[in-house]
Amino acid sequence: MWQLLKKWGTNFSSRHPGFWRFVSSVPFLRRLFNRVFINLISNSTKPRPHPFSLWGPKATAATPIGSASANYVSWTGLVDRTYTGRHLPAADQSYVDALPAPEKLRALFQRQQLTPCPKSTALFGFFAQWFTDSFLRTDPNDYRKNTSNHEIDLCQIYGLNAADTKILRSGTGGLLRSEMIDGNEYPSRLFGDDGLVKPEFLDLKYVVRATRDLNPDLFTNQPFANTPERKRNLFVSGLERGNSTIFYSAISTIFLREHNRLCREMHKRHPDWDDDRLFETARNTNIVELLKIIVEDYINHLSTALFRVYVDPGFADAQRWYRTNRIAAEFDLLYRWHPLAPTDFTLDTTLPNEEFRYNNALLFKYGIEKIFDEGSKQHAGRIMLHNTPPFLLDAEVAALQKARYWRLQSYNAYRECFDLKPMSSFEELTGDKALAAELKALYGKVDNVEFTVGLLAEQRPANAVLGETMMFMVGADAFSQALTSPLLANVIYCEDCFSDVGMEAIEATSAFADIVRRNTKSTIGKVSFDI
Amino acid sequence: MWQLLKKWGTNFSSRHPGFWRFVSSVPFLRRLFNRVFINLISNSTKPRPHPFSLWGPKATAATPIGSASANYVSWTGLVDRTYTGRHLPAADQSYVDALPAPEKLRALFQRQQLTPCPKSTALFGFFAQWFTDSFLRTDPNDYRKNTSNHEIDLCQIYGLNAADTKILRSGTGGLLRSEMIDGNEYPSRLFGDDGLVKPEFLDLKYVVRATRDLNPDLFTNQPFANTPERKRNLFVSGLERGNSTIFYSAISTIFLREHNRLCREMHKRHPDWDDDRLFETARNTNIVELLKIIVEDYINHLSTALFRVYVDPGFADAQRWYRTNRIAAEFDLLYRWHPLAPTDFTLDTTLPNEEFRYNNALLFKYGIEKIFDEGSKQHAGRIMLHNTPPFLLDAEVAALQKARYWRLQSYNAYRECFDLKPMSSFEELTGDKALAAELKALYGKVDNVEFTVGLLAEQRPANAVLGETMMFMVGADAFSQALTSPLLANVIYCEDCFSDVGMEAIEATSAFADIVRRNTKSTIGKVSFDI
């Protein structure tokens, strides 16, 4: 009954444009439907706290890898968020052991030729990577744990902790450290002309770690980019992967410019404010601008609904799902949208991935304006099987391995967890005979299909970026962890928190393009997640 | 209107015993009134998150002490709970500067002769100290910060972090380390026969700190107790003050015995469970037993209502005040119930405070049974001005200093914050001419009376342990932070989490006496918070 209603609602919301235009034009109705819509998604599974997490004895050579997640409730597992959360308890080891070896699934992911997403731009794909990188942060030294702040906090430019934040600040006027290159503002460069990390950045946690582990690759992650010319142009960043693509660098640059722009405006109107107050007030504002972009641009792009959701501060406080944030293992794994990444990217000439990764020189050469314009005209890949670019195939295999380590339950078990009818056949799942046969050969029964594979295999209409299960799972974890930001709370969201300057900037921000246009040249072309 | 209703409700709840007996005898009504009552108290002020915390620039020799709390909103202040929370923003420095010097207020607190509390036993007072010591934990090196877990987690016996917990465990059968002395189980002793900390305890965080700071007093806090005989009998504990009175030691001993009792029972029924599972399941159970004691015994003792509240698992989840816990500065300071402490305590002979503090030998000599029996027959002091025992006067002055440092607003400002009518005169506040005159001489206007002094000065009926403002403030912070325990959440509170053994123990626990009787000799006499 509830499941049918959900299906009907999903269908209805993507049709009847006249009805939705009317609803959106009446403030009272718009607000009501916004609340109903967000609540329906957020309540599609049980709210936090969940009984289980990845807490459990650490895997050792002597214990099987699957023992990492305990099958009983522990206090540490409940309250210590450095252990990643989980929606469902661990699967039986026998289920995990019967799955095909991750390496055997490589071909299932492999892209022969890019299948373009009919809806999303390449910019959208790179924005998704930039965004999720800030809170999906498995601890590389202990897969049970994470280094996430469990908040949307723009740690990409502010860092993960107070000590790093202080290093990233200039110390005057509230500004973040930046430098002018050909008349444009960018984050300061990490390395000096001598090829060494600049003294002022030596105490950043990730720099300390790279130095201690003698792992200079940490900044570039890829030997191909570990050259003096590439390193010279790496930006200092809040996160270790802050230069991973030219888009990652460009998006961080936009938010850094917005921060510094806000500080300069605030200083003009409040000349008595000190460095700390300017910094904090601009940061509050910048974070809420990002939250608005996520809800009103990013999520609406992903949704098939014709009704566009919006940020309604103070609404979330009173909802049942307003709970302490905690990133779940499933959220981490379902967000491996590697197929979004194009195989190559065109800027005058066609650039292979090695050229658009860790290569900020392109920003100086072409300018952020052109890069965003091109990124808004070229397609992202469609999120599906057989569409992962070659350079991310190792990451897919590693993600599958992680899912086994975490003993995630099957795709169908998660459908039930989100109150959706389990798939009864491979055909129902895929809507594609060839793919159904391929999956059947691998898994035997549809109930055996593993979580991440099932999500990518889901059939969907052409206008849907994501399948049904993915949409509910992303939506529930996104709304219930973005709208819980303390900055949106009823008693906090007000001019006192953002200043007059900040309030105006927040009101003027709904799409990513808004913040880009404020911080680039007037010659800028297209900036959009939609093709 | 709302204020009048509140007053009427408070009055009504303490009269009409027939009505309340009837309500309590009908399960549906009992449940309804329990929910209404808890919601009324918990909603008496705005729910968390609050815009301000103690976050701000650290006071230095060059900056005035009051600058510690910023008067603008910061991200770190909102999310970093190592900074203590606050209900109201910082007062103007001018208000703080005009207050009488803390040292001048010493006489206002000083007890000449104990004014007994007509309702509370000495046991209650010592229990309150033991209880609050676990979550009201200002960082002694930085008053803006705390070392609290912000949860009721029995850290008195389990420690504040996973590393300490491991040290406190025996490593087999889920048990905590203990030793038998004259046939009774006690926590292991911290020092060996050689007068040195035992090797197995050297890595406890507070031992490391004491060693590093060359501060052996850390364990005894008082030079008078820093003798070889006293030290020999100190117990290892989860917290550095774990031996501060014989009651503190005795209460921790009871919870340790309960933990080990639960482990032994669970092992009998589940012989296949390993050390970790036994430990975690017993700990979950023990924490919920404490939560039940807090709500059903401790809070009901404090309340003047004839209706007795109870723990109704799964109810809190759906309430507006179900938010991430965060200890507030005001909660920390209002809980300085020093007048509860008796000046001396009688066990055969009258013992001065130096004898009943840091002196576990008395436990072995008299037995926990006799100590609890005597503690349940002797009076606590009444929580009021002019009733702090001499050995705690320095602590009162220090608390006043802390309130200045934190720039707490006035008592009347907090009445408004909790939706109570501000006091219009010293007489209305105190109901006592002499005290009114004394306060007037110190503060001039009733609006100037500071927070902690106002709370202690409040007039109240003889059956009320606390004044009105104190009651609402304690109640709101207690209910909204105890009932948010993940262990009480709808999806977590079940036999899976506690086992059959645990579930039976939880059901058999409502008062502190219940857990005491299960873990002491059958000869035990009175165990009660009520005289």
C-alpha cells in the first residue's frame, strides 16, 4: 500500500507540469509541498541512531576480514562517530563468501565507449566528486573508521580541523590565503619555487602525514602527476586531494573567492570587525550558500520531479529525522558515481584524463570561465554498469572489496530497508535482457545481487539520472544530513549569524552559476548541471 | 498566560494525591501524563543547537578574561563540543565588572551550622556528586573547554575513552578488573604494595597526566589524603576523582559489581559469547539501569510532583527536544550543590570530612552496607545560601570566578530564558527579610543578582529540594540529555541489545536500592534518597 503510493507519487511528481507550476507559484502551497516532499524522502527509512556501525574487532591476519563489524550492539559503536555508521547490520559471512571475486566483476564496470548521461553535464560530475569528497572519508589505515566531520562544512577550503583552518587563513581581514595569477585570485600554491612545501604549510595535517610516510604522491595520488611542473602549480587546500582535477581546483577557487569577497564587503560595512569575526561570518555565509546550491541546484538536477525543492530554514528542526549526523557505509559506497567521469575532456584539443587531473596550469592557460563553459556543454557519463572510465576501474574493484569487508547486505535487502518492493527477477531489475543474463551468470539469483552492483544496474527512464533505490537512499541521507546543519536551525539562521552582507549573498544564491558569476569575468558563458 | 499555567501546573502537581494515584494506576493515563510532564519541562526553553558556546579567543595576559566567549556565531562554536555550550550569549562586560568580587561573597555561602534538607539523605547528596562528576567536566587547562562525553555513560567505571576502557577490563568473561577483600568484590587497587601505580594502570590517561605533571595529588586532590596508607587503598577508576569520598567509591563499587554480576549471568546463559560481547552487553544494560535510577529515583526525589515519571523507551525519539547532547556552562554551574555535603558524617563515631574523603579503608572496616544505611538516615544539607561546608568554600569562590570568566547573564535573564517571570524584588526572590537585605547590600538591584547566587537564594516550600528556576533548568537539561541516550531509542532498546539477562535486570531496576540490594549482603538496612 505504502509502496504503491510511493510509486504513484514518484510518477505523479514527474508529470503534470501545469499542476506543479501552479503549486510553485502559490507561496503557501509551495512551502507545503516542499515539506511533504522532503519528509517523504527523509522518512523513507528509519531515522538515526541505527543500532549497528562498522565498530567491531579490527581484522588481523588471524581473523577473517569480515569480522570487522560486530553483530551485537556496543556503546562505542553507538556513540563514536569515528566508526562509520551503517543502515543494516552485517550480512552473514556465507553470503559474502559466495559472491563473485571483485576482480571477476571488473569487466562488468568497464566502459568501452562513453554512454553519455542525457541530462548531466561534465561539470555536474566533477561537482559531485568535489562535494562528496568532503564528507565521505574512509580512514585509509582502518576501513572501519572515517576522518569525516559528518557535516557539509566546506572543509575543501577551510580544512578538517581548527589547526589546519588557522594555517589556511591569511590572518588579516578574515581572508583565506590566496595569490593573484594573471590578475585572477587563486588559492596560494602549496610548493615554493624550490620545489619544497612552503614553510607556512608544513604543519597542515596532510602535509605532516605525507612527510612522515615519505609519500610525496599523497598530493597527486598518481605517479604521472608527480613532476616538478605539476607540483609547482598545486594549490594549498583543506583536503589532501584538493587538486585532483582542474574542476576540483576551479570549484574550490570559486568558493575561496566568494569567501574573500564576502570578507571585503563585510569589512566595508563593518570596519570595526576584527579578523576572526570577519572570517567566521563569511564562513557561515559561504557554508549556507553551498547548502542552498546542494538542495536547489544539485538535488533538483538529480530529481525527476517537476516540483523544485528549496531550503526553508527552521523547518527541519521540528522533524523526526532531525538527528545527529553520521555518515553510513552504504552512503559512502553508493556514492561511487565513477561513470560520471568522462574518458577525456575537450579544451581546444581533446585531453586525456592525465591532462585534466592534477594540472592546474590549465586553469591559468584557459581561465576558469572557459573550463566551466566547456564543462557545461560536454556530457557526463551515465551512472550505470559498463560505463566506468579505465582510470577508475581499480577504484571500482577496491569499492567492491570494501563492501565485502563491511559485509553489506544484498541490493534487495536495502530495497526492503527503504520500504521498496524487492526485485523479483534480473529482468525487472535491469529492463535489459543482455545485462540480465550477464548478472544472472554472476549472481545466480536476483536476491544475491550485491548492493553497489544492483544500484548501477537499475533500469530507469531517460530523464532519470539515478535509479529508484539510489534516489531514495541518496535523498534520505542527503536531506537528513544537510538540512540538519546548525546554521539552518530556527534560532540560528538570521542576520546576526551572517551579517547584512551575508544575508544578501545567501538570498542571491540558488544555483552554482550564481556564485560562479559573482566571482568570474563577465565574459563567462554557460555554467550548468543540465545539458 | 503560559507563565501562569506553568505556576498552576506546578502547584496542581504537588497536591491532589487521590487524583495522581488514580492517574498512575491506569496505564494509558500514566503514559500520557508521563509524556506531557516530561515535554513540559524539556520544552521550557529553546531546544539545542544554541547559537552561542564558550568558543572564542583564549584569554591571555593581554586580553581581559571575559573575552573568552565570542559575541558572534562561529562554525567551530556550533559544532565542536569540546567547547562547552551555553544557553544565553555572554553578558556585557560592564555587567560582569560591576558584580561584587567573588572573595567578598564567601561569607554569603559559609555554613555556620548545617541547615538540614528536610527531604534528602546524605546518600542523595553523595550520589548527586558521583553522578554529575561524570559529565560536568570543565577542562582545568582551558575553561572554555570540557573533557565530557556529553552522555550518561558510566565513565566512572568504564573510563572516558576506549583505551582507558580496555585497561579497566580484565580481558576475560567481559569482566572489569576487581579484587576480593574480606570476601567482598571491589575495583582493583591503583597502587601496588611498593607504593607505585601498578604497571597495568600506567597508561590510563589520568595516570599519564599525573606522572607528566609530577602531580601525585591528582589522585587525592588533597594533601591531607596523600599518605601511603590512604594511597594504598585507592581504587582504580574511570575518572581521576574516583575516590573522592567513601560514597563515591561505594557507588562505583556497586555498579562494578553489577557489571560483573551481569557478565557472569550472561556467560551462564550464553556460554558461546566472547569477552567483548559479554562486556558490551553488560555495559549497555548497566547504563540503562543507571538511566532508570536517574529518572525514576533521583529526579522523582527532586520533584515536588506527586506523579512519578518513568522511563518510556522510544518516546523521546519523536520529540522536538531530541537533539545532539551538549553540556551547557549554565548546567555545569547550577549543579554546584555543595550545601548537600554534610560537615561531618557519623559511623560509630563522628568523622570530619578529612576522614570520609579519600579513605577507602572505611569501606573495608564498616562495609558498604553500613555506610549506605547510615547515609540513608543522616540528612544532607539544604541547597541554599549560608550552607556550604567550610571545606567547599574555596570551590564556591572558584565557581563564581568561572561564571565571571564565562560572562553569564543575570539570574533574572535566565528566568526569562526559561519562560519564568523575572523576580521584581529581593523579597520576592528570597521570601526572607534578612537575606533580602544582605543581597541588596551586595547587588543593589534584584536584576543584578548573578545566576548561581539567585538559584541558591530562591524561596521554596519545605518539601522542595530546589527552587523553581533551578528545577526547570535542571529538569530541561536532564530530560533532554538523558532520554536522548541511543540505548533508549526505539530501534535500539530491545532484548538484542541487552540480552535476556540484561532485560530482566533492567525491568528489576527502578531505584538505586534495587541495584544495591542485588550486590550487597542480605543484612543491608536502609538505602534511600528520602529521609
